[in-house]
Amino acid sequence: MTIINNIRYRSILIYIIISIAFIYGDGKTVNSDLAKVVDSLNTIRKTSPGRALRYARSILDNYSPDKVGPIESKILNTMGEIYLDLNFPTLALSYFIDANEKSMIKGKKPWILINIGNVYYQQEQWIEAKEKYLDAIDAFRKRNSQHPNALSGKTVALSNLGRIEMNLNHYDQALAYFKEALDIKRNSARYQAFQKTRMNPKPTYAGVAAGVANQHSLLSSLYIKWGLFELAAEQCQAIDSLMSFITGKEDVRYDPSVILGKNYSRKCEINTNIGKYLQALTDSRAAIASLENWPIELVKHYKIESDLYIAQNDLYQALASIDKGLKICDINGMSMQELDLLDKKMNLLMSNNLDRSALDISLVIIAKKEIIEDARVNRSLENLNYISEFHKDREIIGHAKTREKLYFIIIGFFILFFGLAINYYNSKKVQIKQEIKINKQEKQIIESKLKNKEDELIKMSTNIVTKNNLLSSIVKDLEYHMSLIDSKSDRKSLEPFKKRIIEKIDDSADWDQFQIQFSLAYPDFIECLKRNYPKLRSGDVKLCCYLKMNMNTKEIAKITSLSVRAVENKRYRLRKKLDLHTDTSLESFISSMVNE
């Protein structure tokens, strides 16, 4: 009740503000303020993702749906990007899908397609990610070629395709994608304008030039992985040449220090690979100085610096570089990067026969992974609770707004249209009751669907057995009637029909369908069972599935049309095949075989 009252008072306050806006201003003010809010959200998302999420939720909670509507898709999309940065791909995907549904743009939304592709990329589902990037490129190509958003979108999609091919070690194809993206950037009108004004104290479109530098950075990373260090160095020189014209004061949304820092880091990696250790050390120090305000990139560089010391057989300096990176991870809450560094440290210790220390690190890794997984679950539950409460609040606000509109209509037209207002009020009241009734029915339907899903596996098993019993009964009846036929040719004509029915009794399609549905509830269970116990027959696997569903002997007997004694015999034979000790419960063993 308190929530409803708070929402009612907040709604009344919103109506007062809107009324004042209509009297003293225009409707564009709210949208303008919201646009500024979204810009602020994008500004803080990289430095404080948790605060950015809370900020985004407050926007959705504090503005009415009709006002937040035009930019709701952008807010949801940004929230998805934040969750993707935090390594929550499932949550990110749900927000990208919601953003796609809320978007007012007709047709495909290429930027959202790229973000969905990024979800698949993070999960190393290369084929799915590639499909999304290609769809995004097609959508961008349909836009006006002079539109800077279209050019930027195509280069991002092409660059991501190049990263996929690079991860698959398809270097030629990756090079083709990266070069195509670079050509698009360099041939754009804005980059040409930058080239003409690059000698000026404040060149135009410096941000586009920074984007070209990033494309060179991708090429250098490809050449390093390819082992073509001279070509990689040429790309680094191209970056230095471009950045020499950019001071960072051109009022663009980027920081040259991170581009230069990453370039120094890459040059350190190149010089390490070609044995120029002194130059690599100089580049490393320059990278650290440039990346001091960019913790994620600085951690990546410390990993590269450790490789420099490893190449020189300097174990302690290598460990010191890794520890510096771990300290930054701990300060900034970068759990995934911390795991990566810990894994590198463990491998380094093992390669130097420091097994005891490596074991200690492995225990730390295990503990960290458990903490991360717990945090992941808590974050998911928190998000689910928020979404549930958000939709409830929206529904309450919607009903409150409907009633309040009715009150305004009655007050505004009470004197002149008293009779009409009364009729309208009565019809609205009936409508609200009908909506409540419909909502109640919809709730019952949802609960029924949920129950049906829970019973689906049991019903499927029962249907299979019932079908087979029915077909067996039909075969027996058919055999009986065939025996009554005197004509041998007539009896023979019924044989194909009988054979087809018998074949359907053992049709494996039923079992295949059951396995598909079962695997949705218990992934990898059947595969693990068959892999560990290849001698198990189909009936044994089915019994294991029923036990995994926590069904007791009587329930199994009921759905399989067997006696309780027959099921107990099957259980006894299954225990022998699984080679279980007498003190081991069959149900406990089946339940613990694969964690859900």
C-alpha cells in the first residue's frame, strides 16, 4: 500500500511539473534532459559500471514510460554493454533483446546486432557472432553512404569479423577484413578533412583520425600473432605519425594517452620477440606512464612486460610485473583479469619447477572462481528481482495514470458535461474490472503453462509407453483376426500392415524426442552417462533419466506400465552395471553424476 501511495504522490508531482512545462515551456525540455542523462551514463560506464547500472535503473524508475520511451532502447542497450563488460553475457543478451524490441527504428538495428554478436564473441561462439556482424554490415550498407554512423558501423563490424578470423588463425581472411575497415576509415570525407587541417593547432575531426589509429593497432596485433614483426612495427609507426598531430584538446570523446600507451605496449611486445630487450624495456616504461589512468589496459601491459622478463630468464622481475597487475586488479575489482594473471603466474612457477608455490596459486584461483561464480549468481538474482519489481511498478503506474486521467476529465468537464462524465466514469470502471479479470486469467494461464512444462517429461514418457502398449494390443488383435481368415493370400496381404505397426512400436524417434526434452532440463547428463558407462543399454539409460528426475520406484512403474517388482529388478541390475558399493545410494550416485 505504501508503494502505491508513493507512486501516486510521485505521479501527481509529475503531472504538476508537466503542466508547468506546457504553460511556461514546451515538451522538448524533458527529452533534452533525458538525452543529457544518457550522455552522462555513457561517460561513467567505463570507470564505474556498478554506479552506471544504478543510474540507468533510476532513469527508468523516475521517468514515466511515455517520456522515457524515445530513449529507453538506448538505455537498455547501454545496460547490456555494461553487463557485457562485466562478463555477464546472458544478462547482456536479455537487455539487447529488450532494446531491440523498444527501439523505434524500423527494420534491423545494426548496432544492437553488433552487440548481440559481441555476446557470442565473448562466449567464443564464432559462427553465431559472425552471422550477427554480417547482418549488421548489410544493414549499414543500406543506409546513406555519407552518414558517418554507417561508415563507423561498417568498420566496427568488419574489425570484429577480423578478430574472429584471427582467433581461428585464419590470418589471410583477418587481414582482408582489417584492411577493408582501414580503407573505409581513410577514404571517408571526415578523415580527408582531418588530413587537410592536421597541421593546424586544432585539426578538424581528430576523433576520426584516432579511429584510423585504432585500425592500425588491430593490424599490428594481427601481424604480431602472425609472427610478421617488421610489418607490425610499421603499423606502430603509422600510429605514432597520426597521433603526433593530435593533442587531445580537440574536443573529441577519446583520450590520446590510451592509444599511445597501447602502442608502446605493442612495441614492447614486438621488440621482445625480436630480442631488442633494452628498447622493449624503454617502451614498457613509456606504456606504464601513458596507461596509469587506464587500469584494464595497464593490467594487459603488465602481462606483456612479464613476457619481456621471461624472455630474459628473469623470473623474479616477471613475477613482480604480474604482481603489479594483480594489485591493480584488486584495487579496481577486475576479477576476470585477476584470474588471467593468476593463471599466468601459476604456469610460470610450474615451468620453473616451483610446484609448491604453483599449487598455492592454483588454490587461490579455485577460491577466486567460486567467489566470482557466487557474485555472478547474486548479480543475476538481483537483476531478475529488479526486472520483476520494475514491471510491477510500471503496471501500477499505468493503472494509477488511468485513474488520474479519469479524475482530470471529470473535474475539467463536470459542469458542462456532467451526464457524459458519469457515463464515461462508469464505463471506465467496468473496463478496469475487466482488465483485472483478464490479468487474473492471464496469470492462471501462465501458472498452468509453467505446470505443464514441469510435467512434460513425465507425460512424454507415459505417452510413449501408452502408445507402444496400444500398438502391441493392435498387433495382437490383428494376429487374432488374421488367424480367422481362411485365405492365405488375404492373410499375406495384411502382413505389411502388421510389420509397419511392429516397427512403430520400437521407433527410436520417441526416445530421441525424450532425450532432447530431457537434455534441456539436465544438460550433458546422458552424454556423461554414455561416455562413462558405454555398456549401458537404452533401457538402463531411461531408468537413469527417471532417477535423475527424482522419481521413486512406484512412479517409474506407473509411467512404464511395469510392476514394482520389475522396476526393482531393473534397479538391481543397473547397480551391478554401475559397479556401486552396497553403502552407496543409487539415487545419490545418479544425482551427483552431473551438477545441474
